[in-house]
Amino acid sequence: MKKWSRPVKDFLRATRAVAWKDLAAELRSRELLSAMLVFALLVILIFNFALELDVKTRRSVTSGVLWATFIFAGTLGLNRSMAVEKDRGCLDGLLLAPVDRAAIYFGKAISNLVFMLIVEMIVLPIYSVLYNVSLFEPRLLGVILLGSVGYTAVGTLLAAMSVQTRTRDVLLPILLFPVVIPVAIAAVKASGGILQAWPMEDIMPWINLLLVYDVIFISVAFMVFDYVVEE
Amino acid sequence: MTPMIAVRKLVKRFGLKTVLRGLDFEVQAGEFVALVGPNGAGKTTFLRILASLSRPTMGKVRVAGYELPAQAAAVRRRLGVVSHQPLLYGDLTAEENLRFYGRMYGIPALDARIDEVLELVGLAARRRDLVRTFSRGMQQRLAIGRAVLHDPEVMLFDEPYTGLDQDAAAMLDEVLHTVAARGRTVVMTSHDLARVEALATRFAVLSHGVIAASVRRDNLAGENLLDFYRRTLQEGQASA
């Protein structure tokens, strides 16, 4: 066995274990998904009645409404996902395990991403019907995936930080929204460009920005998560 | 003999507040030490440092031959921790909780080990029940199961009796006896002096951030633990 293969195996095993645990617990309780979903559906419903627009204008505002919905619903999920760990002292249980703490971060980030993608996959068809806009464009789904990865990468890190404070529910959005602005702007622009059939060379810079953001924040989280959860 | 836990001049500060003030402490392999002291004495802070959950501000800490915080992963592999919170997931079954922690510790032949641990803590019949349906006592027994799953050399118990009724506490006593009888080194904090007097082989009084006194059970010389504890605190106040 190569020297590095054991730590890598341990890392992947711990990442899988954390993600599995979150998914299994959520499958039973459905607390987090139902809260995110109800919130997301309410937002798109309210926007639908508030913005009585013609078909052309709808296409131009769709990406903004969609990402505002995903981001706000995602914040609920991120907060809850870390609060579950803190409330019963389970975060200590995770930190006591003899694994690289970045594996805990990746496990939590993967489960948060899965929850967010599930909500998005339910919201998209409902949104299509309500706004009479087709959203089943593979490039758009790709942008949604990239944006969600960036959002959950930074969101999981900041949720781990804010959950240690008494004002965690208030603190997470205050910390998260300014940091996530580049993702929000790039995702809105790229999604809007795809829906309005912009040429690909106009959309690519925004997709590249999303890619760079994802890589930077995943790397930053990998390096600093240990310090973030340290007392 | 090299001590299983060796702490020298340990200081822990939270901002301007100093909780531990140059604490020295040693535990030999196989000892069961009860750490007693008034609220705010620093017992939980001290155990959290031993558990690698908190960094010392100053001083040296060695657990199972490894330095903290530099060799924290090696210490964690040899350490089991039970606190007043069960560190369990309510939406998972007893078995799923153990399976999760077993995977985190990379335990080989996990299924057999889970069976063994559930038998040890008397929860084999409830293995497929969700933990949130368990009573506080059952959760605490499962918490002990979680802590011994990887067969640690050192066990830390932080107020394990908190919130337990008499029956649940008596059952926890039995489990603790079994755990200690297997030769593990145990450090336990508790306010229940009568209980720890029956369990521990040595008592240490933590007061004002230092170990004010330490005595083996055989050396109590007719005095009970409560008297020893009160006398130590009074002497501490008089000298302060």
C-alpha cells in the first residue's frame, strides 16, 4: 500500500460517514428539507403574484428570482444542519474522532449540497409552470450546480463558525451574504444569459468566475476548518 | 512507570478570565480518578483540554504517551469521552449511531463490535429504536457504548449522572464498574460524592484552577469523601 493511500482512505471514509449520517437522519425527520422547500415555494409564489410580467420580462427576471429563492432557502438549511450538531453536543462527538477535521467539513458540505439540489430540483418544475418559462436547459442545470457548490462550500464553513455563538440564527446571514455576493452575481448573470440565449462567449466569464470561486472557497475551507471549530 | 495522563503547569485563559492556574496532575494506567470540585472550579475545562477539544494556553499535557495539542489525532484514537450530553443523533437508531461512530474511528469487524457493545450496555433489544425514543438513562448508557466502541485506553466522564433518576444512575454504576474492571484508565468529574466514592480508586479536588488535594481511597483514614472534600475546600479558603 502506498504511503499516502491510508490517510486518503481514512479521509474519504470519514467524509462518507458524515454525509451518510446527515442523509439518513434527514430521510427520517425531513425537518430540514421540508422547511427549505416550504420557504422556497412561498418565495416563488409571492414573486409570481408581485411581478405580473409579460413573457419577455419574465425571462429576464427569472434568474434573479430563482437565485434569491435558492440562497434564502439554503441559509435555512445551513443553519439547521449545524444547529443539529451543536444542540446535542454532537459537534464534540465529531471533533473527538481521530480523523482530519476537513473530512467532517466535506461530509457536511456534501450533505448540505444534496439537500439544496433536492430543493432546487423540486422548485424548478414548479417555477417553470408558474412563470411559464422552460428551465430544463442542461447548461442552466450546470450553472445551478456550480452556484450551489460555491454557496454550500462557503455556507458550511461559516455555519460552523456562527453555530458556536449565541446569535447563530442572525449571525449566519450577516456573515454569509456579503461573502457569497460573487457567487450570486455570477450565477444570476450566467443563468440569465442562458435563458435569454446570449452568445456563449458572453456567458463564459461568469461561469469561469463561478468555477474559480468554488475552487478558492473549497480550498480555503479545507485549510481553515480545523481552526474554525477549535475552541 | 510512565503515567497515562501527565499534566504540568497547565494554564487556560478565556480572554481575561483565567480558569486553570498552573495545574499539575498525574494518573497512572488503570487508575479510576474522581475529579471533584465546586461549580466553576474548571473541571469541565480541564477535561476538554485532556480530550483535545480545547487548547491549553500554557503548560504541558500528555495523554497515553502523546503530547497535546501536537499529537491530538493519536490521543483521540486512545480516548473515550462521555459528557452530560449524550453526543448521539436522535433521528438515528442505537445501531446506526454506533455504526456512524465506528466508521469515524475506522473500527474493523464493526458489526461484531456493535453487537458486543450493545450487549455490554444492555441495549441489544433496543438496537433498532430511534435514540430520541430512549429515556435519559438509556441514552447515557448508549453514550458509554459509543465511548468504548473503539476500546480506548483512557476514558473521561464529565458529570455522567446529570439528569438521571435513581434507577438510571444505578444502571450507569453497573456499566461504569464493567468499564473500569477492564483495566481502563478513568477520570470522572461529578458532584455526586457518594457515587464516586464507591467507584473511584483516587480522589482529586479541583479548586480555583488547581488540584488542591489528592488522596487514594485506601488513604482516607476513616474519613469519608465528603469530609475530605469539605476540609480541603475550607483549607483552601483559609490559605487564600
